Amino acid sequence: MHVQLPVDHSGSDSENQSGPLLPRRPIDRLARPLARFLHIEATSGIVLMICTAVAIGLANSPWAETYLGFWKTKVNLQFGSFQFEHSLQHIINDGLMALFFFVIGLEVKRELVHGSLSDIRRATLPIAAALGGMIVPAGIYLSMQYGQPAVRGWGIPMATDIAFVVGCLALLGSRVPNSLRVLLLSLAIVDDIGAIIVIAIGYTDHLDVRFLGMAAVVIGVVQLFSYLGVRRFPPYIVAGMIAWYAFHESGVHATLAGVILGLMTPAKASIVPERFRVYLNQTSKSYEADESDVRVRRGEQVRMLQRISRETISPLEYLETALHQWSSYLVIPIFALANAGVAFQLSNVNDPVALAVILGLVVGKPLGVLAFSLLAVKSGLARLPEGLNWSVLAAGSFLAGIGFTMALFIEGLAFGGDSFNNAKTGILVGSGVSAVLGMTFLLWTLPKPTAQSS
């Protein structure tokens, strides 16, 4: 499934993706195929898969030491007596991933305000399914690692990777009922909320109250900006960077700053479409005039038009649209390159830590999703969406075991810089097996495509 862009084979200006009123530019011939590619739902999953394969391949090649050592390169930022020095991998995991978590915050806010989580009756089933998909895998891991040093990894098999799930569903095409698609994506959103809570509570070893108070003050300043109606982005960017640093130094994971700021982003537009149309009519009349003073003021009118048109959509919608592709096609692929490099050995798969992660993802995820969904429906708290039956839900629940991105992120928090290759092996094997089983069972249970008559 992808967004079809209008194509005018006659070669008119309507072929230009920038708009029918703009002149055709040479760059458009290059940008159009790329834009189409990026609008395919499965694309982000494909890019992530390629980067993962590259990381694994290089980690098992003669260049493994050079490749893995590159991510440990020290990055030093110094200004007077202030010094900030960390490895490149740390900068990616704590800094660049803040953008990913900011987008997650935006997605969660959108679902809570306008989406499937805004209605408690519709939200009950995905919330129940997500809770089961977090509790059961964590329980399996804890039961297998209780009393062992690796027990800290209990949060690894809890989360679902949205990019891979969307990619798998897109590859199956129109055979996938929309109700299953919405359920799995809503489940993944709730999973992200659960993962954020787990990171904040389960993987915070110490707290520096001074920096935590500093973060609270900055968050309050951001709220004040919003209350005063500040719409320019630079003040928020500066405040966000300060909040990130305060969280980083406080002991709470710095990426939580991105989540909090995403949840604080306004979800309502300032200007309704009717008022915008009135302004456009007034502006068009002034453009028809030929007086010299009107022509001089047209630059000011253009800037005002840009500002007003921006206000016709909410900051949340604008930022999510603007940042989603940066997160999907830059941040997450770089994160995969920096974290998915695992030196594979057969003995790693038999390691207790790897087995605990694999069983948590492959068995615990679908079992928890299905059991809690059944409990919610049988108790009358929820009902199966129209067009979805238990066999299709059971098949689709295996896709929830694809825990790649967030699982690797939590693995890094659980085991630190010297993380277990065995845990990473479990994540990659468990996610891969879950994807194969989910796709196979869905192909088996979904209705066969019917041949369309010409």
C-alpha cells in the first residue's frame, strides 16, 4: 500500500510533485522516484532490515574489529571548563535517539487525542493485548533468569517494533483486514508507552535531584511558551536541548526528554480552514491591484501567508509529518548500524540469556496478546473488531514478537557498554522467527485473493 502521486503523461506542470502551479525543475525528476519510494509503507522496514544485515555482516567479517571499534570512537565537546565526552555509540543511543522518542511522543499524543486510543471502548482491546504482550514475555524471562546477573534484561522482550510490523503487513497487501492493522499498530503504540515507563523506572540506577529539578524547570518553561502562544520553533529547540542535558546528567535516561516534549506538543490548530479561506480571498484581491505600494508590501504578505498557512494544522501534525521520515530513514538505520552488530556463534543461541529472550518474543508475546485479548472480550470489557476473527488475531499476534529497535535499546541499558552478545543474538533470532511465523500463519489464515475479472 502506498500513496499514488498524480502523473500527467502529457508532460504538463501537473507532473511536478511540488504542485501544479510551480514551474518544473530538474531536481523534480530525481525527487519524484525517491518520494514514491519513501511513501511505501514497507520501505522503512526494508531500510532497517538492510542496515541490520550490514551490521551483522561486518561484525562477522575480517573487518569486525575496525567496524565495532568505530562506534566506540570518543566524541569530545569542550567549551571553557565545560566538557562533554562520550563514545559515538553513546551519542547515538542517548542523543540521536531522542528524536526517535520525540516522534514516539507525538504518535502517542495523536492516538490519545484523535486516534484509536481516544475512545476507551475502542482502546480497551489493544491496551489489554499490549499488557499481555508485555507481562508474559517479561515473566518468561524472569522465570528463566531469576537469581542470575542477567536478570536485569527482563524488559528486553517487552516491546514491539512498529517499523517491522508495518513492513510485514504491507508486504501482505490488501489481504490484511484494516481492523488487524489498526489493532497491531495501536498495540505497538501502547507497547511504546510501556517501554518508556520501564526505561524510566526499571533502568534508572541513581538520581541527581539538582539536574532533575533543572529538567522540571525547563519543562515548565516549555509549558509557559505554549501558554503564551509562542509558535516559533527556535525557543523550543533551545529548551529541548537544555532539558535533554538535564535529564542526561540526572540519571534518568535522556531520551525521556523527547517523549515528554512530544506529549506536550499542542494537538489543535490555531486557525480554522474557514478563516484561512477568508484571508486567501483578501490576499488575492490585493494581488490584483497594481499600485506600487501594494507591490512593495507583497514580500510581507508572503511571509504572513506562510505563517498563517502553518497555523491551519496543529504543531503536532506538522512536526510528526516533518520528522517522521528523518526518524525512520536516518535515526533508526544509524541506530541499527551502531547496535545490531553481533558476532554470531551457534553456542550463543543455546545460551540461557538468548533462550530467555527468544522464548519471550516468540512464545510470550503471542501468548500474552492472545490470552489478555480473550480475557478482555470474554469479560465484556472489549469486543473483536468487525472483520477480525480469533484465528487471524492469533496469527497476527506473532508479529508482535518483532521487538528489534526498542529491545536493542533496552538491552543496552540493561547491560551497559559491555552488553551481552547473547542477548543481542536472542533479539535478532527471536524477532526473525516471530516475523516468519507471523507472515506464514497470516498467509494461511487470511482469505485467498480472488482473481478479478477484466
